[in-house]
Amino acid sequence: MSMSPDAQLELRLPARGGRRRGAGRKPGLRPRIRHHSRVGVAAVHPALVTLKVKAGLPSLRRRALVAQLEQSIAALRSRTHFRVVEYSIQSNHAHFVIEAENAHELGRGMKALGARFARAVNRAFASRGAVLRDRYHLRILRTPREVRNALAYVLLNIRKHRAQRGLATPPRVDSASSGRWFGGWAGDVLLSRDPPVVSRARSWLLRIGWQRRGRIQLAELAG
């Protein structure tokens, strides 16, 4: 399983004779995602995060696995400085809209999320070993438009993937997402009365700001 950027700091020691040209590990055919700068991570800015699993695993959208992954997300609600606000689970990856108080809490929270995610996958498929294919991909969201686009991208992601395969998708809430608790849909959308597994947003951008760009239609094709 990939570890968070906090746990992957390199130990840099002086080498005799100075740095040699071409030294160091060479990138493979599919080099890992490089460390993302977390400068600017703050409570006022939510982020879009993507976790990908290694090739060869069954689809993550199986109902039993989705339920386990949702339990893992719900277990993080006790954290006050790191919050999973929205999510969607696709066949080989998952998207999350998160809030973190600072870069340190982002690293700690993503380490916990990645570990719980991997354990749930291994339990569901009776497998062992690494699950995540790469370090997580992170994008800081700084404007109402960026947040609105990210929310539509996450909650309607299944429509994007089905469209890429030439398949039509009725305008309905994806059951493998947090859309059934999302209060920002346009029009009348029946929401779940079950307790949400996600945390309540605290940033102005996620609570109010993004809605200045218009509520989200279930029939949109985001991304």
C-alpha cells in the first residue's frame, strides 16, 4: 500500500565526490506520481483527492465492498482536523472531496484513509498485500467554480465513465457515492434518511461559496 507523503521523506546524506550525473533510481514504464506540494493547504481550501488500486482486482463497485468502504469513511468522522465531505467509488479508483486544517493533518488523514481503504478491499476480496497503485493525487480547490466543478465531477463520475464506453445513464444518484446525502442537487431529489457516513463541511467554499455557480443537475456530464 502506498504511504502518505509524510511517511515518505527521503534521508539525504552527503555522497563522496558530489552528485553523479544519471545517479538514482530510473523511472519505470509507469513511474509513480511524484510528491505533490502541499503548500497552501489550509482549512479554507477543500481538496479533490483520488486513490487508485492496482490492476487485476475485481470492481470496487460491488455492493458488499461499497458498504465496507463506507464504514471505513464513517470511522474517520471522529477526526476534527480532517474530513471526508463527499466521495464516489468507481471500478478501480475512488474520488474524495476532503477538508484538512493544514498540511500536517492532510498527511495524517490521507494515511488513515488509505490504510482503511486497503484493509476493506483485502477483506472483501480475501486478498493480502498492497492495494493502492500509486500515491494519492491531490488538487487544492481555491475558488467557488473549482469547488463546484469538483463536486459535479465526483458525484457524477459514473456518468463520465459510462459515456466514455458509449453507454447512457439515467439521471439518478449513484448508489456508490455520497450523493444520496448531498444537499446541493438542483430540483427535487429524494435523499437518504440514513445517517451520513461523510462529515459535514466547515469551509465557506464547500458550504456556501460553490452554490454561487449554480446547483448541480443529475443529468450533467461533468469532467
